[in-house]
Amino acid sequence: MKHLFALAAACVTASAVFAAVPSSPVTSEAVHLQVLEHQWTQAAATGDRSMLNDLLDDKFFEVLPNGVHRSKRDLLAAAALPPGGSQVLEDVRVQVLGDLAVVTGINRYTPAQGFKPVEYRFADVFMKREDGWRVVGARMRRKESGSI
């Protein structure tokens, strides 16, 4: 429960930060975090468990649009997308706050061939560890349902 509250607080903070700051300066760390975000999306889509294991913190948890919570273990056990499925990130923004970073954007998710894409707003929280940046929390909502 403490972790859920921490993620919710980080997401609210992220929303407030991005509402108050029209654009953040592009730094090498921000670019690196954008690359990690795209690697995470690709690894989840293809079922690359090794990459997911490296990117996700052991205490990682995610809140899905339907309120379901998933852990690192859940993501490592999840199946790859079927043929024709895809995830494309748009409007990705990074705010680095010391050893904490928040990445927001839109994930255009197509579950399989023949399905219409669904757009989700996301806010992901990264923590800088001794061995690099790790995703510690994530929250998604359908785009049309408003902000995170």
C-alpha cells in the first residue's frame, strides 16, 4: 500500500511538473531515459525478458487503466504481443529531478492485427541506482479519460 501511495504521489507530482513547465531542457540524461523508455516498450512487445529484467527495478509496480496492479514478476511472465500488435510512443517528455526522473507520453497500443489502436497516457518513474536508471513505477490511463 505504501508503494501504491508513493507511485500515486509521483504521478501527481509529474502531472503538476509538466503542467507548470512547458518544456524541459534536453540533457544527455533525458535523452538516455527516452531511449530506455523505448527499449522497455520494445522489450514488452517482443517478450524480451532479459531486457525487461535489466530495466525494471525489483520493487517495480504498475497500475493499469482498469486498476489492476502488476509487479516486475508479472511483466516478466507476460506474453509478447501477437503478430500485428504494436506499441508506439508519442510526445515523450522527460523531467530529471536528481536521482528521480518522470517520463510521460502517449502509448499508441494495437493489441493485434485487425484491431484499432488505443491511446494511453503514461507516467513512468525512474530511479537512478548504482548500476544505472531503473523503472520503479508506472501508471497508464486511456487518453480520452483525461490526465494521469
